[in-house]
Amino acid sequence: MRAIRLACASCIAVALLSACGRSDAPAGGDRGAPTAGHLVEPGALTEADVRMFLAVRSKALQRLEDALAEVEANGGDVLARVQEISVAERDAARALGVEWRRFTTVRDQIGRLLTSQRQHEDQRLLAAELTRAKDDLGTQLAAARDAASRQFLEAQLKVVADQLDRLNRERQVPAPRAEELRVLESARAEAALLQGRQDRIQHRVQELLQRGASAASAPAVSPKAVR
């Protein structure tokens, strides 16, 4: 019974591995092939690229925070005053003298690297699960005495071992990609702070919209009722 339960767990791990292998599409879904007019061939991500991205994103968020503070203090249409993040980024890039196409290329490149980084971490966790399953199956196989149990465990062990070997091959990162991930890793803390600022801006915008909706739906009070 224990062998059967473990075999089921191994099958689940294999299914997860298959799903992980299909998660190579960029976040946001398939947006179609880029046209020749918009195709920019990215080079290897450099520290200068990352610093540029962080500077533009920080300035864009500062613009949004300033506009939001103005609306909170003096009122007004929050949707009209607080820009979309992409619009704020374009203005920030222009103010910093950064070519917009260069910024978007680096931004997309960083997005793909972050997706790859998350997938690599998922693969690492799955490899650890498969390694534990393989070790457990090996222990059970060594203790099995009847031929039927040994045959069953050997078959399951082969499936898990094959999947683990394939996963380990897929986890190997080419040297150029490993260097880009290293460059990106050096900016992880600052990028996390910027993401936190963006999340807080979105939360404040939602609060203002909800407050405006509540005020608009409140029943009007006549002067007689006030007296």
C-alpha cells in the first residue's frame, strides 16, 4: 500500500514536471509576432541597462506619487490626473534622455529573465521532490522481497529517475543567460522596493475610486432635512 501511495505521488510529480516544461511562454499570453517596425534585437543585459531601467521606473513612480498626492489633497478626477504606468515611463524616459525603444527592449528583457528565474526556482523545488521520491523508492526496493513488488518499484524508480535526469538537463543555464541573471540579481533589492511602491500606488488609486463611487451613490440630503 505504501508503495502504491508513493507511486501516485511520483506520478503527480511527473505531471508537475510536464506543466513546468510548458510554461516557457512570456507572462501576459501570446501577443503575436512583432512586426519588422517594432522588432529590436536585444543584446546581453548589462549593469548599465539595469541601472537605466531602475532610474526610469523610479522617476515614473515618483511622477505617479506626486500626481496622486495632489488628487488626495485637492480632489479631482484620479483617472485623469494619475497616468498609466507605461505613459509615466515614457515621460520619465524622455526626461532622462533615454530612448523609449531602448527602455522597452530592456524592460521586456528583464521581464523574460524574471520569468525564467521563477521557472528555474520551480524546477529546483521539483528536482528536490523527485530526488526524495527516488531515494524513497530505492529504499523500498532494497527492502522488497516478493517479485511483484520489486517489479512494480523498479518500474516506478525508472520513471522518476528518467524525469529527474531530464529536469537536471533542462535546469542547466547557458553561460550568457547565467551572467544576465547575475547582473539582474544585483538589483533585486531595489527592484523589489520599486515594485512595492507601484503596488502601494495601485492600492491608493483603488481607495480613491471606491471613495468617489461611495460619494456618488450616497443619497442627496435636502436643506429641510438638515434643519
